[in-house]
Amino acid sequence: MEYNQLDPLLRSSGFPDGDVNDKTGFSPFPGNINQLIFKLKPYAEALLRTNGAMPEFVNPKYADEAKTIFKKPTRLECMMQDFPTILSGGAAKQVGCTSIPADLCFSPVKNATADGVNLQAKGTSAGVAATGEADQYAAVRMIMKSIGCIVEDAPEAKFSGIQIVPGPEIVTKPSFTVCPAEYKGRFPNPSKIKISARSSLVVGGNVVIESLDLDGALVIECEEGAEGTVRDLVVKNKGWEKVVDESDSSPEYIRIRGYRLNKIETKKIVFKNDGSNNVEPPPKSSSQKSDQAAPESTPAPPTLSRSLADDIEPVADGVPNLDLSAPSAAEVKSDSPMCCIIS
């Protein structure tokens, strides 16, 4: 149901105050994020029967509390979530919804920063770039914690007046995981995954992370068709940090966040098709500047031993840091459930 229709419906149905927050600080009624899944057969039948005509409505935006001045011209609309109202017979009985916490599925980036500050002051999600990015990281942390990974949350920080939990920043690319069911296969020993509050992890490709102790920044990639296993890996470096940046001369993508990312030190591991593994040298900090011209060519990054990453401190005496050999057939095989789409 559209938000502008919910309040009058509630007022006419025994809720005289309409849609107001309860003692939790949130509305007791689940929100609709307009992510719908249609089965094509009843969808096509409904289109043939109705010629595609849908119920119409208007949603005016007002500039004043009395609702006498339009904020902008209104328009005639129809809503995709009204599609179930035109279904009939057995198809109408098969309409349902799945409700999951908003912090796992919905964090819009739609408001100006100043508006977001006012919304946060009222206890409402800011809906700005800084919160959208932070919430994406938080969702991945929540999924990893749910399977038993040890992931610390960073202390809250404020950028351009917007309060966020800035990390740790964990990015799992689609080539690594697509949906929550796949995390167990990628982290088969979750109790052996430790990520500190100040860390940053970016991982993509057909990689299984069996054990990792991360306190800093780590990027793991795979060449097309390559695969690898990370085992007993300890990474501790200066990592990445968010730096307040409210300069009018900064690019827009920086201004809308209120910070820039300073990549001080990064460990990067690339699994290659030949079964080897390359560790690239850490890039210069973005705050460092040099007047020297870059060389015309740079030497290839050093190739690690297939059995030990010598530049990484071992977890314990006698325990190898990283198994760089290709995983066995048994390691690759996974009985994890297939993905499902949740709306």
C-alpha cells in the first residue's frame, strides 16, 4: 500500500492517530519496498482480461502543513503493488509477502544531506549517501555474524552532521556471494573468521575463506576461471580510513557523503589460473603526493610460494599462512542450498 493511503486507511479502521511510531520508535506496520515477484502465467492472463488497465490515483505533494499549497505539480499514477487487486480465482489466493528487517533489505539514498540531518533528529532514517553506504556494509556484517563469524562494529562517527557506523567495510562481489544462503559455503569455519572494527575487506571470485584474522585492509580477487582457498591468513596493516571532507571543490560523490576514503595500506591477493597467487605491493596513500614522474614500466608483483605467504605473520608457530594450491574436488563441492529471491 502506498504510504499516502496508509494513514487515512488506519484512521478509518480503528487507529485514530494514523500511522505513528510505537514505543520502539518505529511504525508497527511493515513498510513496502516495492520489490515484487510475478508469476508470468497469471500475470499474462490478467493483462489479457484487463487490457493492462490499472486503478489510478494521485499523490499530491504539499508545501505547507495545511495542505493548501502544492510543492510541485501532481500527476495521475498507478501503482504496481495494486496488481493483486485485478487478480481473480485461484491466482488471487496465492498473493503473499515476505517481511524482513529493513536494515537487511532497504536503505534508500534519496535525500539532501541537510534534510537527512533533520530526519535523523526525528528518529527517522536519513536516507542519504553516507547512511546508504554504511547500511550496505552493515547488512553484510549482519549476515556474517548470523553464521558465526566474529566481526566487530566500529564506533559511531559523524560526517556532515550524519551519524553512521562506518565499518568495518565488507564488500562481497556477486562472483563471491549473491544471497545469504551462499555465505556458509564461502566461510565454512565461521568461528575462525575474525574482522576488527577498523578493517576493510573486498572479495570477489570463486574463493573459499576457511580462516582469516584481519586487522586492516584486504582485497582478494580471482582471474576469470581461477579459484582458491584462504587458510590461516593473518593480515595486519594500516588499512583504510574515512577522512572528513566537506570542501566545495571536492567531487560530488565526496560532497554528498561528507568524507573521502584514504587507502593508506592494502594487502591484495590475486588467485591466478595457473594455481599461483600474486600479492601486489601496497599503493601509495591518497594523501601522499610525488613530483616524480611515474616510470614507464613497473616490475611484475612478486609471486608467492604455493605453500606460504612469507610476508604475512603466521597464526602460530609451524602453521602455514596461506594454502595457495588449487582446492581439491572435495573442497570445491558444496551442498549449500540454492539461492532464492526474497521480496
